[in-house]
Amino acid sequence: MKSALTRALPLAFLGLVVPGIVQAHEDDGPPRPRRWQAPTKDPSEYRSDQNGAFEFRIGPYRPRIDEEFNGGATPFQDSFGSGQSVMFGIETDWQIFHIPHFGSIGPGVGVQFVTFSGNAPFADGSGISQQPTSIWILPMYGVGVLRIDVLARDLEIPFVPYIKGGITYALWEARDAGATTSADGVQGLGAELGYQLHAGGMLLLNFFAPQMSLDMDAASGVNNGYLFWEWMYSDVNSFGRGMQVGASTWVAGVAIEF
């Protein structure tokens, strides 16, 4: 009896002490990761504030100068042919008002540049000379911008339609043989006032690389990247008192929001 009791007491002691020791070691160590402890925060909540956008723009451009002339006169086509040239531009927008579940509204400013070159026609209309001639046009504009991003934000459809409209101020200069043209004492340069309208859509690139877009936001503050395409119409002839340097054309490019 005594022998059995002697053997049982150590076993009982171990049964009481060992679990406590094991528990103490488990509590002293770092917490074990558990699946149900993973963060559930929406990834979009990690993004920085969005305040504006920047665009690089490119597209074909041909001013509607010849539309002003009656009787079939086409001085622009006679000098520069019937083709188009490539317009380059940039634009910056401020997204001042954010409307939940709809989009953003704010002002934007931009500048574009296009140039044409050819050979000057003879004054008597007998043909084309070998004298080089050129014209450059520099439209600068301010617009109001409405971007409707509810599809991308709420429905995960990577498409953002938009519209823009505003005032345009365009400088231009025609040159012959390296100097500003002149006819009857009138120099071939000027500045025209008018308006322009845009309607287009943007493809949200974050949809195709979500983790890369989050990393880019954390590193640089760029929220979103886009490819875009739009139709642009401009009427820039000082409201009928100057030369028509506006155009009706499409524009494509890349854009970021920050």
C-alpha cells in the first residue's frame, strides 16, 4: 500500500505542474498567427487622398482654316496639302468636388502644339514654288471637367467616362523661308479666342495589376493610371473675327490621378 502511494504522488505532482509549465511557455512566446486574425480592411482604404489628374495627350489635328473662304478657295490646303499633323499636349485637372457614388468635378488647364510645313504656292496661282513655308498653332485652354467614376469605384468596372468644356486661347504664326509671312503689310501671326468641348472614356489600369497600383500609391502618391480616348471639338476664330484654328478630331493618351 505504501509502495503504491509512493509511486502515485510523483505522478499526481507532474500532472498538476507540467501543464502549467507548458502553458507558461506558450504564453511567453510570440502570438501564433491565426487565419481569423488576418486584416479585413478594404485595400482601397490604404490609398492616399486623390486631388487631381495629369494627362499626356496626342492625336491628329487639322485646323479648319479653309472653311472660312467662299468660292472654293483653299489656301491652307494649297500650302500644306490635305493631310493632318500630330498634335501633342498636356493637361492638369484639380478634382475639387468629390460626389459619393458618382464622380468628381473641377477645373483643368492644358496646352497643345501642332505644326505644318510645305511649299508656298505662287501668288498668281500658277503652281507650287520651292520656297518652304510653315505654320504653328499653340492652343491653351481652361475647362471644367466632370469624371464619372462610379463604375470603377462601386461596381469594379474599369471604365470612367468624362466630359469637358471651356475657353480656348490660341497663338499662331505662319512663316516663309524662316521669317514671319507678310502680305500687304499684314503679318502672318495672331491670337484667337474660342471654345472647345471633349467627350471620352478612360480605361482604369489598376484593375489589371491591383497590387502594383497599391505599391505605386504608397511610393509616389499616384492613385490611378489610365489609358484614354476622346473626341474633341474646338471653334477658335475670335467668334468670327479672326482665323479659324480650331479642329474636330480625336485625342488619345495616358493619365494619372494623384
